[in-house]
Amino acid sequence: VMLNESSLIRVSDGRAIPAFNISLSLDTDSWVWSFSASVPAGERQYVEDPTEALQVVVNDEPFVVLPERLTSDRTFGKAVLNVSGRGRQALLDSPYAAVQSFTNASQMTAQQILASVLSVNGVETDTVVTWEPEDWLVPAQAFTHQGSYMSAINAIAASCGGYVQPHPTDDALSIKLRYPTAPWAWATD
């Protein structure tokens, strides 16, 4: 029998928020953690601001999330708030990031294009990216994308058969191959 321990803490001041039914999820096709929790209605002021990050700790493993949606639930004199949201990488997507047009004006590698996507007027953002696939050269004007930072990053990762994996607490992403070994080499690996 395994007994899991979890807690919910507001990052800005370390305030513990009583919570029940904490849930975290991530799969290969999700580029950001999703979470949900139920908290007493009296805790509304601590979970209603989507710019106030929360830390979910599950079995001593921390995850930083943004509370994006609140719903109320009243049953037999008991008032509960259902809080849900996504990991901090959500800041790279709408509604937090504006829609932009991305293109490679000159010949660049895929990693260089990704780095240019994560810069604003030539100044890099704080997001750190770990690149695992083999890099390749992309001809000038071959990459064009309109959308958020994250939709452009997902397009670049998908172009090499990869996916985006978020870091649970930091402003960091890993680009990983869905199949690190070619299918014809599976029998030997």
C-alpha cells in the first residue's frame, strides 16, 4: 500500500493552502503540466490570481503551476472552490503571450530557429531549452509560423518527430524524440 502526500503552497509568500483532491497530469502530447485541486471557499483570495504561482508538492516532488480557472461548489452547507490550471510554461502560450509571426530570414539550424523564436527583438527570454534530436539545416524562409511562442516551439519539435517536455518547476523545456531509435533498429536495441 502506498500513501501519497500532497500539499499546495503559494509561491510568493510560502503560505500553505489546505487542499483536497490534488491532481497533476502530463502525457507525451502535452507540452505543459495540468493540475486541479479543491480548496475551502475561504481560500479564494490566495488562489484567484493567475499571476500568483502555486507550488504543488507530491511525495516531496515540487511542481509550479498557475491557477487559471475557479469554480464554486456548494453542497449541504459546505463551500468548496475547484481550482485548475497549467504549469508555468503556459506563459509562453495564449492568453499570456501574443500571436506573432516567426520566420527564418537566413539559413539556420532548427536549434537556432528555436532560439530566435524565444527572443523578443533579439533579447532572449528566460526559458532554457534542452535539445535532444539531431540538428539539421533549414533553408532561408523555409520556416514560417504564426502563433504563440509555444505553438512555434511545438511546430519545430514536431518537424523532427519530437515532442516538448516541460520542467516541473523551472522555465525550461526539453525537446525529445518520440522514438529515439529508428523503427528498423528496434530489434537490436
